[in-house]
Amino acid sequence: MSGRFRRLAETDRPPVSITVDGKEIEALQGDSLMVAMLASGSALRDSEFGDGRRAGFCLMGACQDCWVWTTDGDRLRACSTVVSQGLAISTHQPEASWPNLA
Amino acid sequence: MAEPRVIVVGAGPAGVRAAQTLVKAGIRPFVVDEGRRAGGQIYRRQGEGFTRGYDELYGTEADRARDIHETFEALAPSIDYRPDTLVWNVAEGRAWLSSAGETEAVPYSALIVCSGATDRIVPVSGWNLAGTYSLGGAQVALKAQACAIGHEVVFLGTGPLLYLVAAQYAKAGARVAAVLDTSPFSARIAAFPQLAAQPDLLWTGLTLTLALKRAGIPVLSGVTPVAIEGDPETGVQAIRIRTAGGSERRFACDAVAMGWHLRPETQLADLARCTFAFDEGTRQWLPVTDADGRSTTPGVYLAGDGARVLGARCAEVTGELAARAALADLGHPGDADRRRTLLAAKADYATFARGLARAFPWPHALAAAVADETMVCRCEAVTAGVLRDSVSAKGAVEANRAKAFSRVGMGRCQGRYCGAAAAEIIAAARGEPVVQAGRLRSQAPVKPLPVGTARSGR
């Protein structure tokens, strides 16, 4: 599918491949994990309060909306993580959720 | 200790000038920065392997950005630099650092906090949809990563950043669907004399607006946001607003960048037990400082937008002032002429900032009137109705009690993005001035730490 973010320049960087929810996606060296994921997908995670998918908000490490998980269960803040070859990401948090909507 | 240890928090324009001033005086400061590279948000550097030049990245501020970066690089041998490191608490004369899962407490003789600012937000129905970003975030995507936040972007809010980021997007080839300003155009005319305190910044602002209009982009003033529309799965699809004339308009888009000026990151000042006072002009609680940046806590100095939002250029001035104040208090000789020059420059920037607050006012009535169904807390999907209920049914009289009842301010962002509007909602629900809603107390850690964080062996 086409991504949420649109690359406007700097696209001749070397490719890096990562997996998101088991699917391989191509990113570029120097991408933040957030840009890598949103250049080819539309969201980063589910809101644990039941109001839909989330794709980050502040991009500067203040809002914490862009948490994703490695398949090992570590939590990463996607806006401040740089992609690396072979990174395996899950957009579904391993913990419980607490739907907050009727 | 052989020499007093001075810690500078932040490596944006204020932190870099503070560090430079300390090094010139023969001090080797600790510089702790959350960023991977120095520059702060405003002069944020692009990723490794990117090739755009300074003019393309920073426009009219290219020379300033280059100077901040080069100054900091030249300081490298003379400072203890800790990039990628969060200061998550200040207590008992120590700053608590965390990096890569390890924490350590570093004692200081002087602490200069240059913690910067984040966007101030008015909640809009649908702002929890994927594809809604802060204005600052939209700018980071472009500057640091050469990306637009969407294929069709609407800019909503007020203040100079609204026009700056929209114009940067248009120039970089992004599609800008509309620029929607909640401030009436008449406010800009009224503020003209104060804005003239910085003629070149005023000129830049006018040029940007003109460029947007010339590009055929709808630029509307005096709008009232109605709703961001979309689908919980796929995100933003459109925004609806009411124009100044009262008619409703809808702009199709897949992304919205929103922001109403900035709010300072004051958590560390709060944890250091600095006194705060309510500032009527910006309707914000700000740490009290003297003209040089001394807080009410001995040994703690505040500079840059993290103390009071006066802009990036002024941050260079207040960073140097705060470092000079720290040096003077440590017994170093002062330079009265330099201090006078810096104080005069700061006064001019403060006049300009008052002009901006008048030209692009925080729409507090809009924030207070957010519909019951609209989410105020984006972190935990808590609506304005639940927040009002904490006041009307549960008897909360101020922000911290309302937070305990409603969880507004308790989520991941710790009140950074809901706090300003929540205070307006609480005050309006009680029929009181917003000062009575108080301010959210800061809690350590100021940002979430991994559970496995261990005490460093260092």
C-alpha cells in the first residue's frame, strides 16, 4: 500500500530492509523508524483505549504516541530511533489494552 | 571537586551559547542533550547521509543555524557532552541522567536548564485520528527527514510557525490544501507597532504569507475549527471549519498539522522547586526568573524557550545571560557592558513576543468551549465531558484534582498536549479565571523510562 508520509527529496540513500508485523519493507539508511514505517504504511500502533490506529504526533520525543515494539518485546520510540538492517517490529503491543469508549 | 561542576541541559541555541560562555571562562561544562546531535528542534540537523544544504534546510536562519552547529562542534574538546541522554529528575542538587537503559545522578554547583518548548494545542474533534500532527512535528519531518506528513496537508492553528511550516512545505514540493488561522486578521494590524521591534522577522512573516497566497493556497484568518474527519483505521480524510464570515467549509486532506504557538518545557524547573507565576499575556504559568535567568532556586538558571517562549534568536541571548549569571555567582568577574547589550536585545525580543501574542492570540474561549464529545486527552482518549464532570459532579477545583478524577494530564505525554486546554475547560466549568485552575505539578521521571533502567556503574 502507499504510505502516509510522502518523501520529497533525499531518496538516493542506500536501502535498508526491516520487517513490520512480519512483512518486509524497504527503508532508506538514515530514516527514523517512524518515517520508515509511515513511508510504506499508514499507522504505527493501536490506541490501547479503543479509538483506532495511531501514527505519532510530535516527532520530537515529547508525546510518546509513536511507541512500537520489537519482536523481542522491547519498546521503541519510533520518532527517535534510527532504522537498522533487519530490525523486526510489531505494531501491536504485547501488553493488555484498556478500551475507554462505550 | 577541583572546580565547580556546571551542567547545561539542552543543546539548542540557548544551551550552545551557555556552554560556549562557560568554556570561554575556563569551565568544562557537562552538556546533556536528548538529541543525537546538537541544534535543538529549531536548528535540528538532518539524518546522516542526507545532503541538503543550509539554505534549503533553514532558509533565512541558515547562517544562525550554521553558526550554532559550528560553535558546538568547536566546543567538543572542552566539554563533557552527553547526547541521546534525558535528564529525568532534578533533586537535592543532583541531575538524574538516563541513557541507553542506565541512569546516574550527577551533582552540580550550577544547573542551566535550556529545555525548549513544544506546540500548544487546542483539541479539535478528531485530532486523535492517525495523520494529525503537531506543527513542530510536521516541520521535523521535513527538516530532519525530507518527508511531508501526508500527500495533502492542512495547516491549522495560529502563530508564525503556522505560516513558516506551510511555506516550507509548499517550497519543498508538498501539497498544501489550506492554511487555517484562528486569529482574526485585525489582530495583526493592532499588533503592528510591537512587531516592528524586529523588522526583519516581521518582513519574513509577510513574505511567507504572500508566497502561500501566490501559490494559490487558501489562507484563511479568523476560522473556527469544527472537526477533523476520518476513519479510525485509515486516519484523516478532511477538515471542516467555520470561516470568519460564518459559513462552513471542508478541505479534503490526509494530514493535519496543528499548533497554537509554543509552551515551555518547565518540568525540570518545577522538580528543582522553582517558584512559578501566572503570565496574563500568554495565559501560561512560567518559572520566575530575574532578568539574567536566575530562578528562585539557588544554583538553578533558566534560558531559552524552556523558560519563556521568546524565540530562537532570543534563546542565544538568554543562554549567554544565564551562563554569565552562573559564572558571576561562582565568583567569576563579570562584563557589565556585555550584560547591558544582552539585556537590551532580550527586551527587544520580549516586545516582539508580546506583539506575536497579540497578533496571534491563544484562542482560550475556543479551548474552553470544546464540545463534550471531543477528546481533550489524546493519550488515553478522555473527552472534555469527562473532564467537566470531574469539576461539576466530583468537585475538582483545580487541574491536579481534575487529573486525579479524569486522568487528563496523566497519560503518556504527562499533560504536555492537553494541559493548556484542560486548564481553560476547568476554569470555565467553574466560572473562574484560568489562573484559578492552577498548573499540573511535574512528576519524575519527566518522560517514561524503560522499566529495566539500571543504576550506572560509572
